[in-house]
Amino acid sequence: MASAVARVPRAPGRRAGAPPRRLPYLLIAPAGLLMLGFIAYPVISVFYYSLQDYNVTKPWRNGFAGFDNFIRIFTDDPQFWTTLGFSARWVVVQVSLQLALGLVLALLVNQTFVGRGIARAMVFSPWAVSGVLTTTIWMLLYNPSTGVSRYLADAGIGSYGTSVLSDTGTVFWAAVVAELWRGVPFFAILILADLQSIPKELYEAASVDGAGRARQFFHITLPHLRDAIVLATLLRGVWEFNNVDLLYTLTGGGPAGVTTTLPLYVANTGIEGHDFGYASALTTVAFVILLFCSILYLRLSKFGGDSK
Amino acid sequence: MTAALAEKGSSPASPSAVAHAPAPPGRRVRGRASRRERAFDDVPRWQIYLPLALYLLFTLVPFYWMLLFALRPAGSTALLPWPLTFEHFEKVWNERSFGMFFQNSMIVGVATLVMTTGIALAGGYALARFEFRIKNGFMLALLCSQFIPGALMLVPLFEIFKNLQMINSLGSVIIAETVFQLPLSIILISGFIKNVPVSLEEAAWVDGCSRFRAFCAVVLPLLRPGLIAVGSFAFVHSWNHFLFALMFLSEQDKQTIPVGLNTLIGADSVDLGALAAGGVIAAVPVVIVFAFIQKWLITGFSAGAVKG
């Protein structure tokens, strides 16, 4: 539009008297201050308390503890290892299943067909549902006397009185299905957004060259989606590791503690057990593990791309 | 067109021959089927509709189940909510104070939306348009904060809010929600702003606009889809989030919907009708928001999400 006008070298801020040198700092100040006060400070206090004995119910023992808390975690706490193992299993199962289903779903609703708009809206809708609401819904479905299993039993499938949430053998998959229900749309939305940025000419050229749909998928679609998939799986993995809403309300970590994740164990130790020093040490360890796994994952996924 | 007609016209049965002409391979695309559309639309319909129908069953049956319990009389085992009753809703809204919870959740959701969007706009603009010394450090802090589990920050945050005398005030939850929404929102918004060419702003400066006015008049309208995505994220997350409200708000008239739902889950799992009605109340606002934003969600993501 104003192509005739020469490039403006200076922003008006300088003219108006507010030195632009200071402007960016003013702009990030609200966010920066809030994050300093309510993220950085709590994080530092967690690191600090991880080196302390700090228990409200045993104040006479409070004080500097050195690395005692950490030594206890690694040498004298079987529950740390079982909850860490469960967390790892939970994250791996959730993220891989959510990715697989989300990818298929995104490819499906990326096609042109009658009713696509409404199908997208319905398929994505559980994205907006909270952990507690997911629990509410699946409690109704899993309820042995009024849930789906009763109607299935009426139809001759399964047996009456099946309570999947109180059986240590089935509770894991019952929780997995509930979390999948609301987790798949996250991947589907992200992948669909990225699918739409693939230039259609690529497919055109490929089909002219006689490439079938499978080859188009593996040679055009998947390589294009790689960055989005790496980012989405990483974000989701961290989120699934940290998120406690669903398991806290659906199983409460039970039965017999078989669905207790590491963050749930930390929350129990810190809030119900009042052992804040030890909970802080556990938090620190969880944080380091998470950071290490994330860096490793980014390295590995990038490495895979370079070798191609 | 005329050439084609003339060609056909030379054959004996002219009009019907046109109608019954052997269909080209991509016949599902009506009208002028360009080659690229054909490449996409070659998928047989059943290969789209069958898996989609199966997945929709998985998505929608749980929602239906909740509606069923909420709308049919207590004790009924019918698979259709008939006769319709609103007794569960009345009970939950009045006796279980979901009316109060709803109001609290709304306040938290809207306040978080406004604060997050406003603060993230300022921060995102600074990151997108300026070079300044702590920029990289700030970016790194935003990214790292993604790995910090809110659940593990509960105890230190509780102590902070206790010192600020904000326990049992909605302000504590609003601040906590905003703080944990900010990093991703700033990253997203700075991506959106980077996509708006600086030259547009410069043109407005030439016309005598201040930086702020130029931003409002030129950049802001172009950010609409992105802002809608970020704002609705903030609303939906704070509406859904459970732990902060559970920990910081212990007085019953300050609690939010997820906490109320959790009380129903824990206290009387017998009253499934009330639980389901509470679930429907929790779901309605997010479903409405979602219905409005779902198209923008995808475009908003593809515009700036992965670029960061």
C-alpha cells in the first residue's frame, strides 16, 4: 500500500519520548513478576526444603538434613520405585495410544465428506472435558449395577457385578480408556492443524507419479508431521506425568495403591503426611527425571531425522 | 463446454448420452473436479464413515450415558430418558449449591481469561517485535516452566497465599490459574504476532499513529483467531482445573464446580442422578465455548503454535 513511502527507520515510541529501550521490559514486566512470585519462588523453596527435615507434625526434628532425604529416596523407599514405574507405564501407554488414535482420527476428518463439520465438532468435543468430569462420566459407565457392563451382561456378554475399578487386574486399563477418551482429541486437533499446512501440490505430483495412498502417507504426510508429532508427544507426555486430576478422583491411587503415580505419591506425602521436606526432595527428583527424559527425547527424535 | 456438447451432439442419443457418460475415476467430486481434489477424494466412502462411526460411538456414548442418568427418574433402568425429569437438576442446583459453584467458576474463568490474554498480549508483543538483553533468558524460562508440575507446587503456593491472606478468596485461584496459563499463551501469541508483517504497523506509524494505536488498529484485528484460541484455552482450563480450588478454597460458598463434583463423587456414589446432573452443569459452558471456537482452534494452531 505505502510502497512509495520509504521504510520507516524509527518507531514512533522514540519520538513520543518513551525510550523503546525500556518498552520491552515494561511489556514483559507483568508476566515476569507473576512468574517470579508464583513459579520461581515456589520452585526455589521446594529445592530449599528438599535439603531440610520439615514436618509440621514433628517440629522438633526440623532443620538442615543435607542429602538425607535423597539418600532415603534411592535406598530406602520401595514406594518411590513402584510409583515411578507406574508413572512411566502410564505415560508411555497413554501417549502412544493417544498419538496413534489421534493420527488416524485427524487423517479421517481431513478428508472431504458430507457432514465433516459436525463430525469434527463431535469427535473433538471431549478435549474440553475436565479430569473430574471424565471421572464423573466413567463412574456412571463403570458402575457395576447401573453401568454399561450390566446391559452387556443382559445381552449375554460378560458377567453381572463386574466392577472394573476395584479389581487390581482391570483398573489400569479402565483408567487408560477413560483418559484416552478425553486425550485423543488433543492430538487430533494438533495434527489436523498441521495436516492442513501441507501443500496439496505435493500429493498432486505424487499421484501423477503413480504413488499410492500408502506411499503418499509415508513419504509426504508423515515427514511433514514429524515436528508437530515430536512437540505434541513431548508436551502430552509431561502433562500426563504431572496431571493428577483423573486418577485422584477416579481411583484415588487404589485399589491397593496400584494406580498411584509419582505426583500422587508426592501429594500424599506432602499434604496428608505433612512430611514436606521429603515431599520436596521427591519433587526435585521427579523434576530432574522429567527434564532428563525430555532432553533425551528431543535429542533422539532429532537424531532420527538427521540420519535420513 | 460448447465443444463438448457438439462432440456429444454428433452421436445419435444426444442428451441421455451426456447424463450416462461413463464416470471418470474421481466421480464423487461433482462439478469441475480438479485433479488435486480427486487425489484426496479417491478414498472409498465406507473407509471414512465406518471407522468414524465406531469412534463416534466411543466418544458419544459416555456423554449420552450422563444425560440419561441426569434426565430419567431415580431408579429407572430405561435406556431412553423417559419420562423426562428435572428433579436431579433442581436438587443439585439448590440443595448441593451448584448454583453458587457455577457462579464462582464463572468468575474464576472470566477473570483468568481476561488477565491471561491481556498480560500475554503485552509479553508476546515484546518477544515478537523487540530485541532486548534478557529476551533469550525469558524465552527459556517460559519453556522450562512447562515442565513444572502445578500439583507439586501446591504446598509452597499454599504458604504464599496464606501469607498474602488470600486463602478462601477466589483471587488466589485466579492468580494461580493465570500464572500457569501464561507461559504457553505468551509463546503462542508471540508466534501469531510474528506472522503479522511489521510493514503494516510501520505504515500506520507513518500516518501518525502511536505504537499503541497502530497495534490496536492494525495488529489486533488480525490476531482475532489466535486470541480466541488462547482466551478459550484459559477459560476452559480454569473452569476445569481442580487442585488449586480444592486446596485454596475450603469454605463451601467459595468452591468451584469441579470441587463440588468431587464431593458428589466421594460423598454419595449412591445418588447417581445428582452426580450426572452435576456433570451436565459442569459440561454445558465448555461445550458452548467449544462449539464456538472449534474452527478457530485449528486455524489458530496452524497459524502460530508450532512456530513458537
